[in-house]
Amino acid sequence: MNIFTRLILFLIALNQIQINGLRLPALSKKIFKFEVFYETRCPDSQRFLLNQIIDANEKFSSFIDFVLVPFGKANYTWDENNKKWNFHCQHGAQECYGNTIHNCLISQKPKFEDHFPFLACTMENLMISFENAANACAKKYLINYEELKSCANSNKGNQLLYQAGEITNNLVPKLNYVPWINLNGIHTNEVQQLAEANLTYLICSKLKVLFNIECNWN
């Protein structure tokens, strides 16, 4: 092997990353976008955020974007007297409040890595009130919870939850289950089932097709 060939191979190697032994190209743009439509007091949403997203993001953050939309199966009507939207959430008023808090933080800190730790933390124990969970998580992750509460109780928070509702209600196909998962803007039963069962394996299997690698997660 001549020096020129060795140099080419070296440069190729520099432009690769390794994840648990997998050699993958270092891309300038993420190739998978997962949109997750969820509810803050929903056990299925809790399981997906805590059991699937955390692990998949730890392994494949270089390749994936997560977009979280806290709303789910809520309904809303316009209150003309008070000039605001009234919301009715599947798991009650606490969920509406939790959804609003999550939307406020996502608005304040748009980067996934900046808002997800707090969001996931508030859903670790659905047996305690959202308020108690959020207070503890805000201290843990140095979030100004008074500022979040101010947002949630303001017209801005009301509008953010309404906007999340509009995005959710305009999905095609229509959301009929939570969490509802889209991959690169498309929802299929296959992606939904695979993502809930083993999101890490789903991503790995997609990378296997794209880059001809072996996938060892099952």
C-alpha cells in the first residue's frame, strides 16, 4: 500500500465516528427526525420518554433530532368572556398544567438537549403531583421554575398549548393513540410499533440499510 492510499484511508477514518463498536460516517446534518406527540401524565408517554428516548439519544444523538409536542388527546374551546382557550386533558387538569409547563420550557430552550432532561424528570413518578415533581426537577436542572409558572399562567402559555393542539390536530393520519410517533414527517404503524418496542434497534436498523453496518441491539 503506497503512501497516497494510506493517506486517503486515514482521511476517511477521520471523518467517521464509532458508537459501541459501530463505525459510522460523521454527518454534517442529522438524518432522522422523530416527532413525539405525548401527554405529561400518560403512562405510555412516560415509558416512551424514559425507556426509549433516553437510551436512543445516548447512542445516536449525532444522527437524530427529537421534536416533542406536549398535548395528546386534549380538547379546547375558546372562552370569549376571558379571551383565552379552555383545555380539557385526557388525564385531568394536572396534565393540562404539565403540558403547558413543558411547552413553555420548549419555547424558552428550543434545543432538545436543553429541555429534555427536565421534561423527562417531571414524568419519572406519575403518582406524585406534577407541581411537586416539577419543583424538584427544576432544582435538579437549575431551571427557573417561577419563570415557567409565570409563562404557564399567562396568555403566552395559553397560546403555546393552543399551538401544540393545532399541530397535533392537523396530523395526517389523525392521532388516535399517545405517544404518537412520526419519523421524518411520516407516521406508519410499523414505525410506531418498532419505536415503542425498541427505538434504539429501529434507528440502528435504519443505519444498517444506509451504511451497511451490523446492528447488535435487539
